[in-house]
Amino acid sequence: MSLIDKANLLVVYTGELEKYKHMPLYEAIVYAAKKSGMAGATVSRGIMSYGANSKIHTTKIFALSADLPVKVEIVDVEEKIQKFIEVVKKMFDKSNSAGLITLQDVEVVLYQGNKNKII
């Protein structure tokens, strides 16, 4: 991906307790993204959500659910994202996990590694 380029943002919403092959689904998605050569992936943990099942997930102490929302964001060129969407869909199908997948057009303004990295 060049420094300034049109790209896609793939966002996967799921719960932190969703599993894929005995590991958290969000973790499996990040490892699959790395293996697929995606430009990068970020996982964020939410404090409250609800989705297709209308069940509230929250961090509040007396809440019934400890299954907090998780968002995985991956940015790369359209061709790579389109291929990776199929990987993620298969992960959801095989694990019977709950979630939502969205796709947006984005413009990459800067994409660079750490110039002062100590080895």
C-alpha cells in the first residue's frame, strides 16, 4: 500500500467470548490477517453493546453478561480486503459465532513503521 491511497476498512464486531478453534475469535482473525499479509489489524474492547440477539453486554458489576463487545479493524487495498472477507465469513460459519461485518472506503494518509526501532 502506498503512503496515500484509496483503501477499504473492514470492521468486525463480535463478543470477547466468541471462539474459533479454542481461541478467541478476534485473536484468530488477527492471526489470519497477519498470515494473509494484510497491512495491519487493531482490536478494541468496548464497554457496552447489543446486537442481533438484543442482549445487553456491559462492564457494569451487576450485569449478567461478562461477554464484552470487541471490534477488529483491518485496513488494506480493496482486492486484499475482499479476499479476506471470505476468510472471516468462514470463521464465523465454522464457529457459529455472533457478529457483524462492515466495509467502508477510506483514504490512507500515512502508513509507516517505526523509524527508530531498536533491534
